[in-house]
Amino acid sequence: MITDPLVLLLDEPTSGLDSFNAYKIVRLLHRFAKEKGKTIISTIHQPSSKAFALFDKLILMIDGYTIYHGQAKDAIVYFNKLGFPSPKYANPGDFMIKVLQVEYPKTPEEENRIKFFVDKFNES
């Protein structure tokens, strides 16, 4: 931050925090990006719904493959179109983690699901 970088890369800046403090960090980063014109790229695991709502863009990966890249607010619509409807009041982050989780060693069903998502992403 001392050198005033244009891009800030953060690896799990909310790790170990309760959801209230994690939200405060995400809100601070969001405001910083908007006010200072910075790009902030971060891995966030299991964001609260409030924190997720602050995300501008989202990249989702499964087994090392990118399967979604776009506006965060459009990700649930994308999953719905692919036949993975989100429950009405579900946290979007929790929902996507559940859909995209992979156990190792992978089962044939998981391999097929990974291929499905990768193929759909490559079609778009």
C-alpha cells in the first residue's frame, strides 16, 4: 500500500475472522477500490451474503478450471440456466461452493460434473 499500487492481490484477507469482521474488511476493500480507482483481486472463501453483494466481478473455478467469469450478481442466473437452481434464500457463496465442491479422489460423477461446467463455460 505504501507504493500506491494500481492492483492489489489478496489471499484470503478474511480468513479466521467472524462474518461481521469479514464483512467489514470486504466493505473497506470495496470502498477503497471505488474511491481510489484500484483493482482488488482476492480469494474469499465462504463469504456472507452481505459480503458477496459487494463483489463486482467473480471468477469461479472447479478442479483448476475456470467455469464462470463475469458479474457477481449474474452468477446465480448463470447457475439457474445450467440447471442448478439456487434455493430462494440461500447465501450465493455457500450455494456455489456446494455445487462446485469436489472430493478427491474424484468419482466418475464428479468428473462428469467438472466436464459439464468446463464445456458450458467454453461455449459462452
